[in-house]
Amino acid sequence: MPVYSNHPTFLMNLALTAAGVISIYSLVIWLRIIMTWMRSPSFQAFSASPFFRFIASITDPYLRLFSGVKFLKLRRIDLTPLMALLALNLARSILTLFGNTGILTLGMVLALLIRMLWQSLFNPAFIFFLILLIIRLVFCYRRTPNSSNYVMILDSALGWLFNGIQRRFYKDRIVPDRTLVIASLVALLVTWAVSFLLVILLANLVTRIPF
């Protein structure tokens, strides 16, 4: 059932206030994350300050809730803080939606979740690999003595895509790397466009859920 209230103005204002608090808390978590990246000697002294301990005391308990998500802990990168921020962003979006409309349904929440996952995870990933492919394509046309190291780094990051294109379109064939990069670029753009349309259609579809 949709969420309504006999006192919509009060609850809507309360929801907007809570959304504002979550926005501030998200900024504090970003500050905590940035603090963990600093390793200078001067920062080591700062980390013992009351301010740093206060920031850690109000953020670490929440961040630890996501520390058990093992698949987000890569070899050198811990993505669990990103998941924690995404959860806060979803909560803030739900509260903002209710605060502005006074209505909340399961369909509206699902639509928010779908759009948030696209905007926060999948779309940035597409853009990231698109930039890498464009840089790799530039190296296909402009080779320099120092470019081989960069090409190796790019190929290691894009190998999964190149291998997939090779198996799908050029199986048992040897093709120039330029052809493989261009085909990968086209495939990525087509995949992005199709995914974008599917996200819009799916979000509009689940919004119609009447409860």
C-alpha cells in the first residue's frame, strides 16, 4: 500500500529534514574517507586530534556495517565505503521524494533504486572504459617510443573487452589492434545506449506498481 499520512505537511517536512541530515552525514563520511588516504607525517599527528577522533566515532560504526561485503574488497581497493554511500544516497532520495510528494510506493522506491544504480555504478563504469578505449585508439594512430608501457597498462584493463570482441566477431582470425579497439568502442557505445533505454523503460514500468 502507498504511504500516506493524516498530517502530510508535518511528515513531509520531517522527511526533508532527515534527507538534509543524511546529506550532511554523507559529506562527513567523504571527509573520513579522504582522511584515510592521507599518510604524511604531519597528518599522523592530526589523526590523534579530538576532531579526527570525533569524525571517526560517528562514521566508523556505520562503515563497519558494510565491511563484511567481501566481493567489494579487491586486492588493493576497498569499495565498501562506496556501498555505504550508495545506501545513504538511496535513503536520502526516498525521503526527498516523500517530502516533496507526500506519497511513497514500492514502485517509486524500486524506480529510485534502478536509476541510482545506473547513475552511480553502471554509467560511470561505461564512461571510464569509454575514456580508456579512446586513449587506446589514439595510441593506435600515434605510436611513440614511450607509448608501449601505456599500451600495456591499457590492454591489461581492457583485456576482458578485447577478448570478448575477438571471440564474438573475429574468432580464429588475426586482426590489427586498431580494428579490435574500434570494434570494442562501437560495442561499448551500443551497449550503453541499449542499457540506458532499458533503465528508462524498467524504471517507468516499476513506477506503475500500485502499492
